Amino acid sequence: MISRLRGTVLQALPNRLEIDVNGVGYFVHIGVTSFDQLNPVEGQAIEVFTHHHVREQEAKLFGFANDEERSTFLLLVDRVSGIGPSTALAIFSGMSVKDFQIAVANEDVTSLSKVKGLGKKTAERIVLELKDKVGVVEGWQSQQTAATGSPKDEASRDAELALIALGFKHTDAKKSVTAALKTDPEASVNQLIKIALRRAV
């Protein structure tokens, strides 16, 4: 599984990149908002988070500017019926991941429906299934209401959202991070996630 690429940009177009990694060229599909954040320039170094999507007759690499974008993409693909990688990528070409999270948290079907090719029924299904199946919306809502806070609070919120993206229910993610903080009060986001995952095994 290819999770990240670090190399040189061979070609940069708004919906795809070609990246040279030690002499091997990787073709990466990418959303417009991720492209804008990365601002890739041919000949320059780049690091891209990726998801390697494999089907019976094809394999594609999808690229993202950061892990939050990739996690949100995977939530859509894994948790919402009828949403495949191409549709998920189209959503993040029509709006940023942060705007998408705010729209879902606020049940703003109108904003989601404006994304090209999405439609009202699909937008309603996204809101419903993310809320019912994952509980991720509560995490996004708490992230919105906590615009300020200590680094420890931010680390806790980020760890909770990462665990939710991995399939934890919101309440379980919160309990796991709280327990992890008791184990190591100064733990970073990655350390909190690792501790929580070890306790869950």
C-alpha cells in the first residue's frame, strides 16, 4: 500500500500530478483544493499523502495535501454508500475539506448540493450516513466550537478525529484519548493515537 510519496514534480495539472520518486514515475489523481494547497511546480520537490485504491481491473493513486484531507476522503469512500473515490475527489475539487466538514456538521445540504455532479439526494445521504454510522460530525462540531485552546486541547481533538477516521465511534474515541492522556499527559497527536490503538487491541 502506497501511503505517501516524496519526490520531484514531473508534471502538474489541476487534477493530476506525475511525481518522480527515485527514478520511478507515479501518476496521482488529485482534487483542485489539494492541488492549490500543494502549489506544485515542475522540477521542484514535493510530498503528497496518498491512498492506493485497488479494484479488480485497475489501481489508482489519489493524492492529498495533508493527512486530514486523506482521512476525510476515506470516510466518504468507506462509510457513505454510493460514494466512490472519483466522486469523493470531485467533492474536494468543489470545496475544501474544511468547508465540507462545516457543511456536514451544520447539515448544510444546500452547500453540498452545489458541488458539480453531487445532487441533493446524495448530499442528504452523506450527512445522514456520516452522522449515523460514524459519529464523526460530533468531532467536527467540537473542532468548530473550540477555535481557541491550549496545544494539549488541540492535540486531543486532532487525535479524536484521527481515531474517528479509523472507525471509532465518537464517544469511544474521546474515552480512548482521555485514557491515553492519563498514560502520557505530554503526548503528541501521533503518540496519543498509538497509545489509544494499543489499548483497543
